[in-house]
Amino acid sequence: METPCPMARGIAAFGDTWSLLILREALGGASRFDTFRKNLGIAPTVLTKRLAMLTDEGLLERVRYQDNPPRDEYRLTEAGRDLRPILMLIAQWGRTHRPGGELVRYLDSAGGHELEPVAIDRVTGDPIGTRSITVVIPATPD
């Protein structure tokens, strides 16, 4: 995608529900087709397309784990692993704005407390959303 908008580029790389759920599963340790299919209840044709797209986008890599018969698994790339905080923020948004029923909880493994993710500006240390943001659009050539 050629747009100067990094948000649009990011959404284009993983912007549908199934792709995000596949990435969630991969971040939780899933790597094999059958595991994704079982955990998500996704149709095999849809899963095949989404895994191919996530691989093409560089979020997953396909790795052969068995030669006879040939079997591959899908491992997160660095770009895929970098989505963990984003997915945790989406989960927190869902917990806040789409509550109801018993929800999955995400706990800090070391301390045991429930995570309450928030995006922080590295320069100021302030949570993003507490200050006004200016969007600077690159100039286009005439």
C-alpha cells in the first residue's frame, strides 16, 4: 500500500477479524494449521487464505517441521511479535467498551495481577489520548 498513512498501512497488513485472531493464537503459542482451526473454529479455506496473507505480509513465517508427508508450521516473525502490545490494547478496549459475561483475563506471569495496558508516549511518559495530537501529512509533489 502506497498511502502515507501508517495507520492505513498497518490495518491493511492485518485488518480483518480472522487475521487478528490467528495472530492472537500465534502469540499464545499456536503454530500448526490444525491447532488454529480447532481453537478458532475457522473454515480451512479461510484459514489457508489468512495464513498465506499473514505470511506474505511478513507477520508469520512458514517453517517445515516434517518432510514425509510434508508439514509446515507458522511462526511469528519479529513484526508479528511486535503486535502483542497492540492486541493487548484492543483487548483492553473490548473489556471497557464491550463488556458482558465472563471475559478472558490476561495476567502478568510474574506478578499474577491482571494486565491493564495503556499506550504511553515514550518522550513525555504521558498516556496517549491525554494530549492533543497534530497530524502532519507529507507534501505531495505537484
